[in-house]
Amino acid sequence: MKIEEGHMPFHEFKTYYRIVGEPNPDLAPLLLIHGGPGSSHNYFELIDDYAEQSGRQLIMYDQVGCGKSSLPEDEKWYVKETWAEELIALRKYLHLDQVHMLGQSWGGMLEMFYLTQYAHDGVKSVMIDGSPASIKLWTQEQHRLISYLEAVDREAIAEAERTGNFSGPKYLAANDRYMERYCWDDPTEDSPEPLRRPTNGKRASLIAEGPNEFTENGTISDFDVTDDLHKIDVPTLVTSGTDDLCTPLIAKSVYDHIPGAKWHLFANSRHLALLDQHDEFISVLDNWLKNND
């Protein structure tokens, strides 16, 4: 299976991209938009096999500030507008005139921002995977999820939020258990290789999001496109997991506001269904794309 890698010039930076499979005149490619901000394309390599199975070309990339892309020093670049402009530039650079898009977590937020605020001709469908339209609702729901943790972890998290000290061992252990319960496990030597690879995005995450998933005080902390979702005019599939950071309430708040949207709830998944329920994820994705080619 052919894999092509390269870098796109973007402002004074470079954006890394990775293309899996050959172009197919009968099937529009799928552009994969990773989460974070500050994650990377790495986990999307877990669906490389889908390119071979389906004959559909997959395109993934690292947003500026992480992965194999440039890591700007100036914090002014770590805003949603930068990443939207980068998405637009990448479509133009790779001639993605007709394309399906799948955005996971922050990637789905970026899709929503792009589809409601920018011209988006040629987008055949989008999949919004585990993404909030409102950071305010997201943080409310994270605190509700925290309430189900053991008392020692709830207290450690509350103390960290009170003091602003997110480096203590009790807090770090509590946050790890929270992430393992609702997001994914820390990688081990037995994890798939792409998940063990560094994302190089900790600084981007801290600037844009904040110190964790429930203390959102970065540049996207005011993100809320709920009232604009009615503008989305392409077929949209919302997906989430029952044990997801993106709770069913968060997913439903997206689904309810997008005309004609569909919603698939993965019954045994946390924040990365493509890992927790890989085969079902691929099946849902394949059916969705076939129905919207």
C-alpha cells in the first residue's frame, strides 16, 4: 500500500501530511483531522488498513504546533483561526476538491468552526467524533464525570483547581485515572506503535486548552458554535461513546442543532472508538461514506 509523506508551506511554517493509498476517481478521499489541540495524526494510523480494504485514499496531517509539523514559538498562532486557515490551505495544496472529513475531539470542533464560518465547497460529508460545540458544556460535563471517581481522586482534583497547582502527585494520579476511565489508557510497550509515538504537542495543548480537560483556560476556552450549527449544510454523522469524555449530553447538543444529522453511540467506547471498538468504528465509517459518495 502506497504511503506518501510531505510538508506543506504554511505562513513561515511547515505542515506535515501523510497520504495512504492511491487516488480513486470513484471514491472521494477521507481527510482525517486529529484532536487536541496538541495531539497528532498518530492514532489515525490505526485505520490505515481501511484504505486497503475500501480502496479509498486516506489523508492525515499534523496541525501546526504538534507532531512532525512546525512548533511556533509565538503563542499568537495557537488559536482556532490558525488551524482553520491551515485546513483550508491543505485542501487547496493537495487538490482536495471533493472530500469527506472526519474530525475527532478537537478535530470535530475544528470541522464545526470551518463549516459554519468559512466557504467549504466540495465537502461531501463530515463525521464529528466525540466533539463538543461548547467548551462551557464540556467543562460542566467533565466535572460531572469527576463526581463518579473515588473520593481521594475527587478531592485531589478539587484541590488542584483551588490552588492552580497541577503538578502534585495526588492530582497527577487522579487525572491519570480520570483519563483512563473516560479517554484512553497511557501507552505501554504492548500498545500499538503509533500510540507510543510522541505527539510533540504538550505546549500547544497548554496554550490552547489548558492544564487538563476540565480546567479550560486557554485560547479556545470560549469556543461555542452551538447557535451556528444550523448553518451546516452537508451530511453529518455525530459519533460518541457511552464512557466518553464527550458524554451523550454533549453529543446530543451537537446532533440536535445540525439539520438532518445522524448519531451513532458506541456502546462500549471511551473517547477513541477507533481504538476501543475498532471493527465497529470501521463498519460505521464505511457505511456512512458509501451512503454519501
